[in-house]
Amino acid sequence: MPVTQTTPRTSNHLLAALPADVYQRLQPALELVTLAMGQPIYQVGSAIDHVYFPEQALISLVFQAKDGATMEVGLVGQEGMAGLPMLLNGTSNSHDAIVQVAGKAWRLPAAVLLTEFHCGSALHGLLLRYTQAMLTQATQNSVCNRFHTTEERLARWLLLVSDGVGADTFLLTHEFIAKMLGVRRAGVTVAAGVLDQAGLLRYHRGCMTLVDRAGLEDFTCECYGVVHDAFAAVASER
């Protein structure tokens, strides 16, 4: 007689942290999808019909000003879930959500998640802690953008990207990074050059590799540690 799988085999930290009974209730509605680089997940004002739990994919939450300037206000990787506004009774999105790194993600109807969330199961506390971590990320991003150098901001951002995809090599262009950091492309090129010469990373034809992760953590500002610790605490608490 085959053994029924009741606990998730996934690299997504939220799904992996769920008790077997909660996961079993969600499992029939979970769908593994492939997200392409640049694919829009949500657009400003669009309804949130589904939420996404990334496996290897990375999703950027992006603000776009009227003049076309952009800046990343949040990052969702394998530690989290895209679609949080619907937990706060939001019927639509206040920013764009765009796939930054292609890969797999679990898609779940928002209605299914809300039903489980309002039951007061373990999912409720887990997602509230994740919401707090996302608020910490947004706050720390603002602090970092105001007080730290482009080199430090780039190092912090690359470390968070690495955490989000669970790898030290990923495809990114300087132009895309500039849009996420809200700086000129030339500024990213100079900053990346500084980190490259220090032996911390290598960039070749759109492929970014963190050569010395420990060195990069020493180089960057304290903002990375604050955000990293906030997400690490989400699944470890009960």
C-alpha cells in the first residue's frame, strides 16, 4: 500500500514549516508552475486571485513613479510568499510584482489560503510572522537607501537575492539591478567593479556569481543581517 505524502518536499520555507495536517488541507489546491524572468505576477490595481510560494524563482515588488523611475520595495524568494495584501483585506495590489529570477513556484488560490488563515491554524501565526519580516525588510531598505553607499547597498541586495534563490550564481543584468536599487546603470557598473576587484563577486555576460560570500557579508552594511535574521526567525518560531 503506497504511503501518502502529508508533509511538503519543498525548498519554500513557509510551506516546509507547516504541520502535516495543515499542509494536507492545502495540498490539493497547490499547483507547481514555472515563472519566466520578467513575467508580471501582479500589477498595480490588479486583483490578487492567487498567491505564490517560490521554490527557486525570485519575485521583486516594484514601485514605479509617474516619470518611469522604479525601485524595489520588497523581495520574495524561497523564504516567503507573494500576495500578502490579501491577508490584510486588500482586494488589489499597490505595486507591481515581477519575476526577477526564473524558476518554479507553488501557486495557490487566495481563497483557499484565506480559509485556512482564518481558521486560526498554524498557518495564521506563520504568515503574521512573515508579514512582520516583510515590514522589517521594507523599513531596512529605506534606511539602507538613505544612509549607505551604492557598493554596500549592492552587496546587501545580492546577498538577499542569493538567500532567496538558494544559490550563489544567478542571471542578472546591470540595467535590471539599477532599476531595483533606484540608481543609474553606471553606478551599478562602478559598484560591481569595486566588489569584483575585491574578489567578492564575478560578473560575466549577465551571470552573477558570489565568489566570497563571507567576505561580502563583512563588506556590506548591517542592513543585511537585520533582514536575514528577521526571515530566519519566521519558520523557527512556534
